[in-house]
Amino acid sequence: MIVSTARGDIGVLDHGAGPPVLLLHPLALSAELWRPLAEATEGFRFLAVDAPGHGGTPWDGEPFTVEDMAADAVAVLDALGVERAGLAGLSMGGSTAVVLAGNHQDRIASLALIDTTACYGDDRVKTWEARAVRAVEVARDKQLPFQVDRWFSPGTAERAPETVRRISDIFVRTRSEAHAAACRALGAVDARDLLDAITAPTTVIVGSEDYATPPGMSAELHAGIAGSRLHVLDGARHLSVYDDPRSWATAVDHLRTTLAGTTLAAPEGGASA
């Protein structure tokens, strides 16, 4: 559905009933990525938000930042009358979640950061600019071998062909120009100074074979967020929670545990819901 917000129209997958949970998707995918997780996890209202030019969210062609994407997610909460929510972000969505949770502590009740980072390193601008150029110059289907190799461990295409096909289809449908703009947004972000401002109970999840955001990046998140827990999914790559049935089951268990703390109640001293 499309939610009209103070920041414009934003595509949102709204599924389930119960305490609300924001879901933020990876680069060049969309809120539809989260549908199987939302459908498999009862007891929550999942609000999966599309980034600009991804899924159902319109885009005017202008550059946007990770901070813009975080502001869009907050605008969705405001438009739907949600005071506080759980939050889970995967890859680009996880970087966005760090910015959101660090700047809006009163809005986030629990946090899951999956295969992500607060900063892509000293060469991030150059690296992501090269990927932005590739996103536009190479046909969508020709980019898939590179993407699938990063997303999934060997054998996943045989074990879970429908998952690989479904996510690949979302990628192919994503506008190349929006993909490139999101690459540049990731090249610009450095949210490491926000880690110690995050107060929500936090779980960090990463695949042991994730070479897009390696386990060392998740270890830095874990070290920077007080009281956080770190779970490494053995053998999984960048889309660890969707890599194969083994990592899927483990990840869902971790996410359920984290989201169990989600509540509509405001923190002590905050405004009521």
C-alpha cells in the first residue's frame, strides 16, 4: 500500500496484528523481501518500508541519503499513528536502522541489525561510486550473477530455488537509477558515532561467509552498542536470514527473541503511546 506522509508518498507492506515492527530492506530490493518473514512470524504488525525508487515508493530522481531513508521510516510511523516500534534492518536497511535508532531512541523499542554496518570503510566513496556506475551501465539481469553470489552460499539455488528466484525478480524490477542513488547514499554514510546512543535492546546477526558486510563489521556494531548480542550464522552469506532453510530457522528464532521486547509503551520519562 501507499502511505501518505509529511515526506511524501511511501510504499509500505503492512502485515499482521500486534505490536508494530518496522522492516527496512537491502539495496536494490524492496519491502516484498520481508513478506515470508512477516507471514511466518505471528503476533506482530510488520511495516516494511520501501526506499525511494524501490518497490512502491516514488522517486523524483534527486540524490538521497541514508538519513533521508531513516526520516522516511519515521514519517511512516507518524502517518500511521505509531509511537514506538521494533526495528529490523538488513544490509542497507541495517545502516538506515542504525541512523534511525541512534537519532530517535524514544521511537525504537527493540532492534535487529542483520548483515550490515555503520560505515563501509575509508575507501567507501570510491567503492560505492564504482558500483553506482555499474548499476546503470549493466543490464539488470546481467548483474544477477554477482548479486546472487554475494547473497547466497553455494547450494542455496538447489535447496531453496524459489527464494533465489523471488529475490532475483525483485532486484531486476528495481530501477537502475534508484539503485545507483542508493549506492552513493551508502558511500556517504558514517554512523559510527551513533552506536553509543542506541538504547534499544539490540541483536546483531551476520552470516559467517558474508563478504559484502563481513562479520568484522558486525563485531564493531556489537562492540559499539551497549548490551547488544551477536549471532553468527554458520555458512550463510549476505542475505543470511534467507540463505537457506538452516540459517532461516536460526535467524527467525533470534528475531522472535529480539522482537519479544517490542511494546507500544514509551520508555520511562517519555510520552505515552
